[in-house]
Amino acid sequence: MINFKKTTKGQSLIEIVVAIGIIAVVLVGVSDIITRSLNLASFQANKSAATNIAQDQLNYYRKQRDLQPTIFFSTANPGGCSSLTDSKFTCAIFYAPSYDSKGNIISTNMSVTVSWMDGDKNLSLSLSQILNKPTK
């Protein structure tokens, strides 16, 4: 009768190396997902803040139009962004008036562009609204 002995000396080392390799592949995938999720969350937070800034600016100019329409429509450009508190964002107002046949401003297209840096990318968001001159 032949006596076969089972040798398992090197087998456990191979199992450990394979297990560590599988764990490393899984951890790399999970870390990539976490990094992408954090970047997306940061982008969405900045986009939401930029949207709020642009909406606030349009609301500010709508209020200025309602309070003093004569001054608002006689000014070639009502000014830059008001109450911009976060230095991460820059804001620009574009003012495109429309004239009647007599050369009077009857409406204006207000466009607010808010820009910010997200990592190495320069991103921007624009909102616009036509503000008509009130008629009485």
C-alpha cells in the first residue's frame, strides 16, 4: 500500500496572496466610487449656491424696477452684483435694453452669470429674465 501524504505547506501562502489581491481590487473600486460621489456632491452644492446667488440678483433688480422704474430704466446699466458674500463666486450682470420707436427703454433683458472654480475647472451658471417697464 502506498501512503500518500497531503502537503499543504505552500498552499496557505497562495490563498493569502489571492485573498489580499481580491480585497485590493474591491477597495480600489470602492475608493473610486467614494471619490466620485464626493466630487459630485461638491459640484451640486456649488451649483445650488450659484443658482441662489443668480436668483437673488434677479429678485434684487426686479425689486429695484418695481420701486423706482424711472430711475431703473433711465440708467444704462443698473450696476454690478449686490450682496455677494462668498468670495468663491464671481458675478456679472448683463443688461440689454429694448427701445420703442421714440428711443425710450421699454424693457430690458437682465442676465446674471455666476462663475466659480471647481478643482481645475472654471464653471458658470447663467439666469436671465426680461423686465418690462410698468405701464399705468
